[in-house]
Amino acid sequence: MNTFAPLRTALRNSKRNLGIISNSYNQSKDQATNPAINEAEKIVGYPTSFLSLRWLLNDEVANIALHLRKLIGTNHPLLSTARDLLINKQSPNWGLIVLLISKAGGVKKEVSHVDCDITAGILHSQRVLAEITEMIRTSNIIHKSILQMDLNDPDYKDLNFGNKLSLLTGDYLLSTSFGELAGLKNHDVNEFISTCLRDLSEAQFIEPRDKQNKPLPAPPLKEQKDVKIPNQFDNEILQISEVLGNAKAEWTLRHLLDGASLLAKCCQGTLMLAGHSKSFQKQGYLFGRNMALAWQACRDQKIFETSKNESFSLVCAPLLFHIQFDPSYYEKIMECTKNGNVDYSGIKEAVRSGPGLEKTAELQEELSSNAQEALIEFPDTEARSALANIIHSLQ
């Protein structure tokens, strides 16, 4: 009996099913791999695209990929989500960030050779946590592909099928992630990584929202104060009335809950697994938080590099800063969202004419500097240099 036959079959099926998705799109020229990410992957021992290999070989995920063929020809956002997850090589893989933080921090406790990768200096538990980080993030992205639908919509049947795939795929990845987390048998890591799920859920309930449950900007405050969004190490109490309508604070809170806290707490958690002190764990948290927010600010700016009438988040930093600059523009945004006919190209033109992009660039520079400051506390190693290079590549 050939012991490797099932594995070869799974590989063949997964490759074929995932190819169905990627071949349905023409990969654009601007999606070349980021050199800083390539160099960083060499440091941690293998390409981090393989972090999810054993998940993709699973029969459930392979079957889901096969069912995605049925959505081709519809406008369900799950298709574009799948494309971005499979072929987008510009944004840093969060599992890679966790592995680099692990290697940069080193191991401060005695471990067996079985638990530690001698060549890369990373614990097996830290690699598992890196996988968990990427899968929780992926499940959240997939869950946000769910559409609110009208029963009278002629495409209701196909769109509802897409919703089922989004829900079941996201739930499968999320439940498996927390099963892996429990397998680490570390109560402290389990507890505060689990709070990431709370944060991701809270992000979906920040008002206002449109008919598709997508976030909309809050009415701009007359007085824009410098409001600090506290982290888990602060004892400050957040006044939500001072946040919503305050461009910088609102943007920070929304994106902190909707992913940045996940990377921050996983960077903290991987240092905890290696036996580091709480003060050093805090530096990992601060790096992850600022790194994720800096990446989001960079992504928000790139939206306005093209004039295409493609949809984008209406709580992106440039638009929020523009509304702060011109409060009357808020009513225009609300009016077009009510009609369901948003002129995204017109919004881009309006934002380009104001200070929104400049303020977003300043915000990204501030966040990148904060991430660099947290890195100073780490030993001067190639892993730390790789993290610094990734930050620089986002600018």
C-alpha cells in the first residue's frame, strides 16, 4: 500500500481547486513581491505563504475552494477577497511579523531541541501562534464578505450561496484557530489572544453603518481634540463621545479593534511563550499595534493613487481627515449612501483637493516612528533589521 497516496491526492485537489480561483483573475503588474518581505522570509526559515499549507490541504477547505467556481460571474465580494488572499504579495504577512518578533526577541527559558528550531531559533509553539495569527485575520476578512441582501434581488440565490461560503469558511478557520490555541496549553496566552475575538466583534458594532453593515464616518465634532486611544497597559478610560467624529481618534479606534490589536497581542504572546518579562512583552505589543496601523494608513493612501470608480472603505483616513477639514462634505457622503449610489471617483477627487492625503502621510510617519522606537528595545539582529526594512517599505 502506498502510504503517500492520500497526501498526493490532497495536494493535487488543492492545487487544482485553488488554481480555479487564481486563474479567474489576471494578476496585475503592480503586484510584484515586496523585496523586504522576501528577505524576511529567509530569516525565519521558510516562505510564510506555507504557514497555511496544512490548512489548505484539509478536505473542508479544498471543497470550499471548489465551490467558489459557482460565484464566478457574480459580484459577490468573496471572490475579490479570495483573489487578494491568494495572489497579493505586497502587504506583509502577519504570521511573518510574529515569527520575526519571535526570532528578534530570542528564547529566555530552557527548552528541548524538539521544541526549538535550532537553525531559526524559533519555538514550535511560536510557529503555531504565527499560524493562528494569520488564520484569525483571514477568517475576519472572509466574514466581512457577507452581504445584506434583498429577497427580491434577481441574484439572491447566488449571493446567498456566497454568504453561506463566507460564513462557513470564516467560522471553520476561526474555530480551528482557537483549537490550535488551546493546544499550546498556556492559559495566559490563551486568555488575552481570545480577547482579540472580542475586539473584532466590537469593531462591527461601531455606528453609523450603511445597509450593507459597512462602517460610515460619524458626524464631525466641532472641536477636534488630541484624543489618545489607550492600550491594554494604560489605566485610562476611553470616552467614546470624544472619539467618534474626531478624525484621527475615530480612525485609530476602528482599525485597532478591527485587526491591529490582533497583531499587537500575538506579538506580545509570542514573547510570553519564550519566557520574556512583561516589560519586554509590552514592547512587542507596541510594535505590533503601530506596525498594523502604519500598514493600514499606507493602504488607505494607495486607494487614492488611481481614479477608478472602485468601492473602498468610507472610514479610510484621507476621507475622515477631509471631512474634518470640510464638515459640509459629511452631508454629501450621507446622502449618496442613502441612495446607494456612491460616486467613489468623485470622493477621490474631493479628497485630493484637500489636506486629507497629507495628514494621512503624517499619521503613517508617526506610527512607523513609534514602531521603530519599540524595536530599539530588541537586540541588534538580522530579524530586527528585517522588521525595520518592512516598516520602511511601507513608506
